[in-house]
Amino acid sequence: MKTVQISLNSIDKVKSFVNDISKFDCDFDLVSGRYVIDAKSIMGIFSLDLSKPIDLNIHSEDNANDVMETIKPYMI
């Protein structure tokens, strides 16, 4: 598992983020405080405080480089 910090501070960013990571067949979790939600769930993401950076846990070893390249625009 790899953890990076991302920022999703607009509705458009959330939509494009979910579309980008949905292409991968691995699990992603967003962690904000004590809340952990599925990063592929738009409704779940909107339940978080998006004004602060969020930790993204990537549960993939196979295509980690492709994932990192895809989420680069959202990373802090």
C-alpha cells in the first residue's frame, strides 16, 4: 500500500479524479481524520471536508507507476 496527499478542492476536480482512478482495477481509500471512504465513490468524497488535504491509500503493487502518473495533477 502507498499513501499520498491529494487536494480535491472543486467539484470538477472530484469528478475527474473519480473518472481517472475508476480505470484501475485496484482499491483506493480516502482518509480524512477518522473517516475512511472508497475513493471511487463521488458521494463518499463529498461527505469529507474538502478544504483540507486528504490522504489517498493506494492498494496496488502491480501498476503503481501508472496510478502515480494518473493522480499526479491532484497530488500536493
